[in-house]
Amino acid sequence: MSDRRLQVFQTVAKLLSFTKAAEELHMTQPAVTFQVRQLEEQFNTRLFDRTHNRISLTEAGHRVYESAEKIFELYTEMDNAVRDLTGDISGVLIIGASTTIAEYMLPFLLGDFKHKYPDIVVRLKVANSDGIVNMVENNTIDLGVVESPVNNKNLVVDKCRTDRLVLIVSPSHELAKEEMVPITRLTDYPFICREEGSGTREVMIDNLHEAGISNNDLNIVMELGSLEAVKGAVEANMGISMLSHATIQKELKLGTLVAVQIDPPIERPFSFVHQKQKFRVRAMDELLTFARQYCENHQSEII
């Protein structure tokens, strides 16, 4: 039995979608369908029920999926054992990160990591924090790095470093002359917000609620899905917003934005999130160790 057929089947079973499996495996959908049909012919039974554009595992499919999980775990254990003996550290790692982290933290971390481990190939997927946690839950990525609390107790969450959110305003805005403003004053001005699912938005809303401010109290005039769009709208004086201090360093130097501290301060953790696999590939362990050390060494930097 081909390992590839079992891998393709496992991916389809995990995502319950031939289309999504094809995207993850970098294959065409017909190729994915062909591999699964070959496996079904091998067992002489259907592994999926296909009805109304939806698929679900048959009883036989569930049995094969459970066995496939054990088989690939044994493969990982075997691979780690051999690499421990040979000292070889290589492989492919798929990392997911929320926008703020992907654009402003990971390039430096991954650049240093790649310099130390040139034989490890790192692939990066970018989404908002909710999307990254979902990818980790579905095993579509090896490691997630997020900017908001993770509530799934079945995942391992390692805090990397602390980030601070600041109020950003146009230099011509009346708040630009203030060094610090109470969080309650955010309701006095048009507000530009990140999209739902954004870690920045989630942390901001939580802190507003703690201050007795509901979502409806905010005068949200725009919801934008990218950091650059938010910064551009604030620069045009269309409203105020709240972003990580790390994301506005260029604008502060150019004088196109002003950062104002919020009272009380709003801080959040940047965290690594991954599954509780007993056996991880050696490259994954090396990345986690390297990342923890990197964050410890750079914790004192203003972010």
C-alpha cells in the first residue's frame, strides 16, 4: 500500500473536503480523488459517503483514519529515532501566523532560524488569529503563532513575548497632543476597527468590556481586514484606531501617525500554539526551542 495514498486519504478525512485537501497537498482535485479511489479499491469498500456536495467517513473510513493516525505517529517516532542517531535535522514545517506577527516578528525570527538550520524548509500561512487556531486544531499547520488568548484546552500554548496596543491618530487629530488618554474616550471619536476574528480586535473588545464599554458604544465607521488599510485610513484622519506598537514604527519615524498610550495599558501575549503530539518531527522541536530562546533574548525590546 502506497504511503502517499494513505496520506491523501488522511488529509481528506481530516478536512472532509477534496478541494481543501488538494490545496493543502498542492495537488489537483482529480489527483486527490484518484488516490482515494485507489485506496477504496484496495479495501474493496467505500471510505467516504458523498451526498449533496458533502462527504463524511463511512464506518470503514473511520477505522482506516484511526489506523492512519497511528501509522504516521509510528513513522514520526522512527524518523526522530534515526535523526537522533545521525544528527540530521531537516524537513518541511508549515507555520501559521496572524497578520501582525507574520509581518512584524516572524521575518527576523525565521531568518535567524533558517541561517542556523538551512536544510529545514519553512512554509508560512497568514490568517487572523481565529483562522490560525482553527488550522492548528485541524492539523493543517504544524505550529501557530497568535496574538490573542487561546481557549482550546486540548492545544499546547507557549507564551512567547508581550505586546502592547496603542491608540493611533493622525498628527492633525486633537488627541495627537495627548500623552495618555482614558480608554473610555475611545467612544468620543469615529473608530476604525479590524475585522472579526482579528486578535487585535478581540483583545481590544475584551478590554473595553472590562471598562464597562460595549461594542455598540463605539462609533465604528470602518472594519478593515489589513493593518496597512487601517493605518492608511487613520493617516487620512478618517478616524482613530488601536494597533500593536510594533506595527507603526515606520509611520512614527515618518511622522504620519502619532501613538498615544491608553489608560489602563492594554497588553497581550504572542503565543505559540500546537497539538499535543507525543512524537513531533525533530525540526519542529528545534524550531520551538529556537523560538523560545529568541523571544527570551528579545523580550526587552520595545514591541
